[in-house]
Amino acid sequence: MVNSKARVIRVPEYGDVSVLKPATVTRPSPTPTQVLAKVAFAGVNNIDLAERSGNYPTPAPFIPGREGSGEIVEVGAEVQGFKVGDRVAFLGQSTYSDYAAVDATHVAKLPDHISLETGAAFMLQGMTATGLVTRSYAVQKGDWIVVHAAAGGVGLLLTQLGHLLGAHVIGTVSTEEKAVIARANGAEHVVIISSGYEALEKSVSELTNGQGAHAVFDSVGQATFDSSLNIVRRMGTLVLFGNASGMIPPTSFMVLSGKNVKLTWSTIFNFITTRKEFEALYGEAVSYLERGQLKVAIHKVYAIEDVQQAHLDLEGRKTTGKLFLKIQ
Amino acid sequence: MVKSTIRAIRVDQNGDASVLKSTTIPHPTLQANQVLVKVAYSGINFSDVKQREGFYPIPVPFTAGGEGSGEIVELGPDVQHGFKVGDRVTFMTFGTYTDYAVVDTVRLGKLPDHVSFELGAAFLAQGLTAVALAELAYAIKKDDWVVIHAAAGGVGLLLTQLSHHLGANVIGVVSSDEKAALVRANGADHVVVIPANNSGSYEALDKKVKELTNGQGVHAVFDSIGQATFESSLEIVRRQGTLVLFGSTSGDIPPQKLTRLAAKNLKLTWVSLFLYTTTFEEFDVLYQRTLKLLDEGALKVQISKVYEFEDAKQAHLDLEERKTTGKLLLKVN
């Protein structure tokens, strides 16, 4: 049964976790190209933290949440291929909510053997990781790649994928516990970052005979940028996809000229702007999952009332794997 | 008999074309893995202008020029790769506007008999640059849409020819109708004229690209202009496309928030031929590929003017005033 109201978590203005407040809104209606999902689980991602803090161009007030899973309760008039009752995972907006209206382009039906938790856990991060190692930089067998935040949600998947594709993976993490997890997921070498990146630069230089890495996957941002430039090889690729430590200050592109380096900044949304693209990327990502080649690590499922704690935990860098909110 | 001093065009201090001075310097000596070449012709490149202006960290005084052709007259003791005295060669090194150039056996290639010294000096730096841009910086594929700025310049014309040869749809950008005709004759499918004294607006290019690509944009932009074109290049490249920067003739692009690339998941690179040719093997691969394209007629080098040695300054002025198309050479010996 569809309620006329939706409980949500709302951000009235940018700020720290205290701005995340429960509210009740009218249940949204899907547009002709959307479906309305009753949300079971909403993924908690770094982008949520960035939006909440005002580090992303999302205007406030807003309802956070870019990903979720649940059941379709309403189908827009022009939508094909979905029906009421379908179990789905989806990317969209405002998923910290009982009901989310999402574009049918970014909805995937979950086969019976994939749980709603796994569906929610895998969608954004699984597709992001797959997109990064195929479209941002096509990882080749024998490549040396550096994966920052190797024990994070996307980091763990990148590590697994890099290993799967035959690359030598050097992961960076912040604690010994995370190092163990990164190694268990296919990182050949792990560097624990305590203060500064000299140890990483030294390690990469030794491991690659001074040549550097073919690619560096960096979602950390400001803290790692200079070091990432140092450790990428001549003609290598720097794949940036986040600002977890803060925005990289405005930079001259001449910094690339010393090594003929390629720089790219990828967001998953630009890999899936059409249904065809979405199906292709989702299909690739989920087939790794279904073959057991990728494992999603779930850190914790939080009750919706504990959303502030979820944000604190993710910001505190204590987590490994996926965080999400149980909505219904 | 070997003279104890030789002629050289020197830069004693960075500045405009008037700082180029014809003088004499001591006959050079060789390191173990170097050869001495009696220079027949020196190529003239925009990078010579930038060097003269002090854009690169090269201490003054230095001999101008980075490319040439001639005959090997002396070998260092450790020279490898089969080079001999008497070999006709083409090369890139620091200091080529001079009678004798010292060349490491890295960016050095033997000229086939059917390639003249003029052509040898004319095709090397720009030819290899065009090949590196089209095959290493962004691998052009059949049916790709590409925009080439300064399409009538030395590298621009060769890149236009090569892109056409690789089956791309080529949009060339030039500053005059005469240049447009030349670029069309060299394989550009479309040409946009942005006059030099324009207010700096590239709207005409943006509009043309949108029309031609159904609003999608181009797969790659090859941009040696820098500041004046950057915003336009960001605008006209397609989602997941590549921006290949390889010069800044209009001035440096100001520092940017790197997240700007995220709007379209863009790839951006800044490349120089120098860094694609750090070993003899790397150089040789590009060199042989370029020779082959020349032989096949896929690349045609147009030498537009040969300057006398004493007229190096005029060559720089002509290049800076954007009056030239194709390749300029300095006749040395």
C-alpha cells in the first residue's frame, strides 16, 4: 500500500552532521519517465557528505541520497520494461526517503538471488569501479596501478578488479586493519599512510624500477594530488574521481607536461546518460558480482534515525566497505 | 681542415627576435655517446621562439634551434645503433642554427637516400609530433570527429593530413581564408576561420561543431593555442572526449579547478615530442612510422621558405606574425 506521505532525511542548509534532520513530505509522484520506488535501503556515499557540506553544486534545501534499492510502486506513463512489484536497485536523487522518484534510465531489476542489501550496496560503487578501470583508464595485464583509499567502498572494488584484470595493485590505507583487508582483496602491496606520502613515493619507485605507475586511482583529492603526480609514470594516467580530503586547488595543466601525463575526472553519471550505456555498464559490473569475482563488503546497516552517525563514521575514515540506511 | 671556431646564431638574453645574434663559437667537442653533424639545414619551429623568449628553463647564452639535417663528421667512442661518419642524418638536439651540431644518439635518424637534406630538416620535429599526437596522445580512429587548431601551421597541416588519412572527420581552425583553402586542400573536411584580430570569440567554432556533430561535440581537440581557446575547447569536446594540449602560443591557460573535467568525464593531456622520445628505441618507432607515412604520400611536408643563415631573425618575426604556413628552414651549409 502506498502512503501519501514520505518520511525523509532533509538538509535545510549546508553544514556538519547536525543539519541532517528527519522530516515528512508529500510522497513524490513519478514523472512520465520515472518510476516510484518504495525504498528499502539507501546507500551512504562520499558524495552525500560532499553535498551536505556544500562541496558539491547541489542547492539546499535538499534530500540526500543518490542510490538505493526497493520495490516499484508506481510506473510513469512512458516507462517501458518495469512494472509495479519489481525488485530494483537504482541511482537517482533523494533516496534517504520512504519513496524515491527515479529516472527509469538508471533502474535495474534485481534477480531473485541478489538481495536488496547487495543491490543497494553494489550499484553506485560497483558501476563506478567498473567504469574507472574500463572507460577512465583501461587497465591492462601487467600494469602497475595505485589505488588510494584501497579499503573504502570503491577502493576495495577497484583493488579486486585491478587484481582480476592482471594488474599489480599498490593500495594505500590509513590503518593496519585496513591493510589486512586490502591485501585480502587482491592488493599486492599496501602502503599505510601516516604522515605524508614519502613512503608511498619510495615504495612505488622501488617496485616499478623508478618508472612509476601506469595509472593512479585517486578519490582523496587535495592531500594526494602532488604525490599522485609524482608516482604516475611518463605517459601514464591520473584518474581522479573524488575530493574526500578536500578540493584540489586550481591547478595549471602545465603540471602534466613534465611526463606527458593524461588526467581525467570521472563521475559515474557521465558513463550512463542513456539507457543503453547504463545497461552496458551495469551489465558488466553485475556480471563480475554474479560470477563471484567481485565481493561487496558491507560495513554496516544503519537505522534511518542513525543517519548522523553514519555520516560521522564515513567522515571519520574508520569504515571499510559499504554503509547504508535501512529505510523500510 | 677543421676550423677552430664555427658560426652560430646565439641567444645571450631572452627576449624578442632582435636578441638573435650571429656570431662565432668554439668548435664543439663530443661526449662518448654523441655524434658531430655538419649541419645542412636547420628546421625553424615555434618552440625556437618560446626558447628564445625564455619559456623553457634553458640558461643563456645558448645556440638557437632544435632540429636539423646534415652529415655525420665525427663519432664519440660509445656511439651505438650503427651510425658512421658520412651518414646523412636528421636529428633533434639543442643548438642547430650553427655549422656543427652535437647530437646524442637518441633523437637521431639516418635519412634514406631519396630524402633530401631539406626534407630531412623539414619533416622531423613536426612530423613526429603529428604522429605522436594522432597515435599516442589520442589514438585517432576512423569516423572520429576532431578539431585541429592552427591547422595551417607546421604541425597543424601534418596533423590534418594524418587525421584525414586515419579516416577522421577533420575540422580545421585557421585565421584567414587563404589558410582555409590550404587546409581544405590538405584533408580538412571543414574549416572555421577565426580572424586574428577577432575579439577572441570562438563562437563561430562552437556553433559549427554543434551543427556538424548533432550537438554531441568532437572526440578530440588538438590545441596548441592555450589561453585563447581553452574555454571553447572544453565546450566543443564531447562527453568522454579528449583535450590534447601541446602548446600555448596565445599564453598560458590559467589554473583550473580540475573538477571542470568531471562535467563531461574528459581526458586532458599536455604532451611534448621530447617526452615521447626519451630513448633511441622510442624515437626510432616514431621516426620509422613517419618516414613510412611520407613515403606513402599520406604526409606531405610543404616547405614555404628557406632563409639564409643571417636571416634567422626575419624567420622568427614571420613566424610570430602568423603570416606563415607550412615549414620554414634555415640554410646553414
